Amino acid sequence: MSDRITVEELTELMKKSAGVTVSPEELRRRYDTGFDAFGIDSLALLGIVGELENRYGTPMPVDAEKSKTPQQFLELVNSVLLTEA
């Protein structure tokens, strides 16, 4: 497990936590598109955050589930993981 969450890992979590299938390539192309355009709401993001906390054993930022875009989410979460590494 790396000290950063990748786009591939985020797409895997989106499928697992919200049942939304998006390819890593599409997510990269639409990196600054709102999660709502992918069908991800705040409850789904909360599920993703919970899964990350379980995987990494580290509390995620309080605002992570309020992230509007994949880019914002990954920047916020990865900043915490890099600090903890």
C-alpha cells in the first residue's frame, strides 16, 4: 500500500462504496468535474472516507466527505497521508 491514493484506487472505491463504475482514464479527463456528475453524493463520499480510514488506520480530514471534485478529494486526503507517512 502506498502513501498516496491514486486515481485507480479512487475509482475502485467509488465502485465499492457507491456502485459507480468510472474508468481511471475517464476520471483523469474529468478530474475537476463535480462528484455529483458521476452520481456520487455526500453519503457515498462518507463511505469512501470510512473505507480509507479502515485501510490506512488514519483519520481522514473532517472535510473530505464535503469535497466537490475528485481532484479536491485526492489532494486533501493525500496531504493527510503524506503527513502521516
